[in-house]
Amino acid sequence: MRLSLSIILCWCLSGDLWADDFFSDIDTADVEPAGDSVSKPFGLSGWWQQKAAYSLEDQQRDFSRQQAGWSRLESSLQLQGDYRFSPETNVVLSGRLTHDWSPELHNADNDWFYQMSDSEVRDREWDWRLRDSFLQSKLGSVWIKGGYQTLAWGQLDSIQISDVLSTRDQRWPGQSELEDVRLPVPALKAEFSQADNRLILVGIVAAGSDRMSAAYADFDRMVELRQTGSAIDIDESKGFEWAFQYQRQLENADTRISAAQIYDNTPYPDRIDYALVNGYPVISSVHFKQDRFSMLSVDGSAVSGKWLWKGETGVQTGRKLAADLSAGAQEWLEKDRWLGGIGLERNIKDFTVTAEVNATHIFDYQEELVARQWEYGGMLRLRWNGYHDQLELQSSALWTNGDNGWILRQEGHWNYSNNWTFGLSLISYLAESKRQAFYAYRNSDVVMFDMRFHFP
């Protein structure tokens, strides 16, 4: 398998494709401090988790992993402390320590684990990262929250419209829980509430960019560019970003209007330098940067009988989109886009069915763009809960917007007790055309086991 370099440059850092993990729901809304907890001002909680993943197929020659086999043996410990000064003021500190034992267990005498690149080894070594850590307090009728915090906006799982504030961990698309995909960013947030209305103002500083796969890992987006020996330079954003959201709660519905001016969390190739080799120009270096764009969106949800309806629509202006460099384009093009989608959810006894469809449209379309003027995507998820909610079985299918391939996930979770949870998942990546972004990663199917212990 070989992808042309122009397609790699166009797709390797396409933000929409890897926008979310679409296979898990989590409520990330803020919880106001409860007054009855002041008698116990300090709380400590956390979990320990072990993951083991087995890659089912031989990988292509561009990647570190060449053969099927064990690809992850990851241990994680997360701790969170909460100190409450008063019913209206508290501080939260949390962090996660992660270590993958795979590099250490691989040696010349066994074939359990593959030989990883130096970049992969560094990425999987002991890794300490700050999670949600902030100080929040109520000043009059305003909640103020400052520090590292996860910002999750929007209604849809299958497309990223207004949910563009938090950076993301995109090293294992489709393999992570949603709580692990969004990363906290340094932000100051103010919430004004009155009756059924709420206004949220957010300022973000030095958020950086998404966390990408290490060099030559299974989901390295720049793997073919690396094969050319080209130097890669990424200039992360250090600028100020802002956003606001107005929420209105109705009798059976919720509506939101959101706006933001932010940096794209996924850098794009801003400059390509060439050198002459035997009289022919070859790429010597590629410089990536984050570009600033604006977003305006409307989303909402409503209950009608046994159905939950949700929808989202918006425009993103001034965003850089991939151009086909092999067709003569000199750089990515700045365009405005409309994005929209609708979803529904229905509970039928122990089953929950969730479906979404979405679409995007590029204004002032040019043929040099890799994306089509109209592109579509969607998601279908079937979930069953049984045995007093101790067992959950789920089957999900994501059709990525723009026909870039499919992610299929079959999984089961057993809540053995209040402390212990066990899970088993099969994640598959489908793509048949070299034009599809998942074509390079089509041999990354994996079976994954996870075990988590919660405390206290």
C-alpha cells in the first residue's frame, strides 16, 4: 500500500475526520457545589485501569508494526482531589499517570510485541498529564471557573460543529472512551443564570493542538511524509481564544446559540520547502501551523413521546481546507462552510437505538479542494442493558463525513460491582479506495480488553 504524498498532506491532519470517539456517552456539564457536603470539605477519588490490545492484521510496511500481535499493554492511574472551602467555592485537582509496558516487554527472544520507533517509546513511557483542575466560586449570581477544564459543546456525536473548544487525544481513533478523547484546556469561564436562561462566556489561553500519534505508530497521519525524509515542523498556537453560549430551557426542549473565534486544534501544512536532487525538486521540509477561524451555531434537543430528537447546525468561516497539491494547488484554501445534522434516540425496553445523519457544504467551491462541495456522514448505535444494569452490550457504526471510511465497534461491559468494571471490544476500520483517509489504516483492527477499579 502506498498513498500519494499529496493525499497524505491533504488528509493527514484533517480535523473533522478524527473529531470524536463516537461510541460512548458522557455528561460533561458542570455540577454546582452542593451545600450539604461542607461537613466533609475534602474528597479523594480515582481509578486504576489496565488495557490490553491485540492487533488482528499484518500492517503495511510504512508503519512500525508489521505483523499481527499485541500492540498495547497500558496501565493508568487517575486521582482527583476536591477541597470545598464553602458551599459556593471549591478547588479540584486531578491528574493521570499512564505507562505502556509494551516497549519494555519486547525483546529479541519473543514475538509478543513489535519493535517500536523511538518516538513511540517516548510517547508510551511514563506519562503524567494534568486533567480537569480548577477553582470555581459563585460571586453573586455568577459562577466563575478558572483552570484546566474540559469544554464539551454541541449535541451530535458524528460531526464536530460547535464542539471545537477542547483539544483532543487522537492517537487511537475509535478505541477510547469519550472522557479520554477531549483534553482539558487552560480557560476562564463565567456563567450567568436567571430563571430558564443561561449565558456562558469562555476565554482560552495557550491551548496548544491535538495530541497526535507518534512517528510510525498505527495511526500516524504523516507516516508517508516521514518516509521521504522530509523535516516536519509544527508551530502550535499560543494565542487567545474566546467563545460564548446562550442557553434557553423550555418545557420539553433545550436550545443553545454558540459563537467562538478560535484556533484550529489540528495544524495544517502552511509552507512546503523543496530542494533539487539530481535536477528534480523534492520536498525537503513541511511547516505546519494552526489557523484562526470563527464559528456560529444553533443546537437543541426535544422530547416527543418516547423519542428524543436532537439537532445542530452552524457555519465555520475562514477555516483552512485541504487542497490537492498534485493537481497544482500551492496551498490549502481558506473557505466558509455550513455544517448540520439531526439525530434521534428511542428506548425500547432494555434497548436504546441512536441514529444520526449529517452534511457539510463548502461555499465558493473550487476544484482544487480535496473535499467535495457536499459531503455526508452518519452514525448508528444499538445498546442493550440487562441484569440490573450490570451488563451492557453495544454495537456502533460510524460513517465518517466525506466518505472517508467506516469505524465499526462491538463491545461489552460488565459492572461486576461498584468498584470493578470489565470490558471487551472489537474495533474495525473499513476503507476500499485510496481516496478514503482510513485506507492507510485499514489493517488496524484490534481486540481490546480493559479492566478498571474505582475507589473509594
